[in-house]
Amino acid sequence: MTGENLLRIALIAKPHGVMGALRLVPLSDDLERFNALDSAFLELKNEYKPIKVLSKKILSDSVIVTIEGIKDRNAAELLRNKYICVDRKNARKLPEGEYFIVDLIGCSVVDTNGNDLGILNDVFHTGANDVYQIKGEKGIILIPALKKLLHLVDIENKQITLDAEVLPEVGLFEDSE
């Protein structure tokens, strides 16, 4: 299995207890999605190992899981800072207007006047909304992911079009001097 069809859903933060359980930091907004998690992939460098999830417990900000073959704290410790992934067919279905970050990264960004703004190269999570970082010839632009700004998001063609009238109001442009 290659990583291009997989989505990261959690980071293994640390062992939990002495029996091989793992504390996960979810990368998904929907913690309930972990209730249905029976199988997944463990990302080990550029290799993806299928795993079977034996148990899961959802906490307020993390998830505790046990996976087949991990029986003690030492084995669990070796998985610290590794990712748990699922394939796209088992990924949570997103509501209209929401996108997987992996699909946004690398999109070319233009405005409704046809100006090329650059490539979306990172997404930051804030309390209110996500912030997109666009790297272009004129430097870095930070924009909030607001419906009034996002004129069109075309994942299939890897292009995002921003409303040219709204952009100056909400965009943060790197000082070019």
C-alpha cells in the first residue's frame, strides 16, 4: 500500500499504561469516527503496515487504542510519533465545503481577476477557522478559510479561486521590502 491513497487520522503520542495501549492525538474533528475503527495502517517511514484495532476508548481530547501484536509498554514506546492512517474508501465522508488538508496542499491559488497568487503549501488550525498559507512569487500570503473568500475550490483540478474583492480585507501579505 502506498501513502498517496491514505489519510492520516491520528498521531501516536505515547504509550498508555503497561499493557501496550496507545494514546492517540486525533487529526480528525470527529472523534466518534474512532468508534468504527477496526483496521487501519501504521505509517513507518514510507511503509504502511496494516493493523487491526482491538479496542478503543474516546476521551475528551484523545483516543486510547490497543492494536494487535502490541502487548507491552516497550513495544508501544517504539510507535511514539508514528501515524495511524486509513484508506480513502474508509475515510469519513466530508460535508459539502469541507476538504481533506492533503487534498488542499499543492493546489494553485488564483483570484477572480485571474491573478496567480501561488501554491497552497500549509494549513494552520486556529480556534475560529483554518488559515491557508500560500507561497507565491511575491512572498507568503496567509488567508482565513472563509466562505466569503473561497470563491471556488476545485480539488479535482487542484485549483482554488479566491474572491478578489474580499482578499484585501482578510488576507495577510508578507512585506516585500
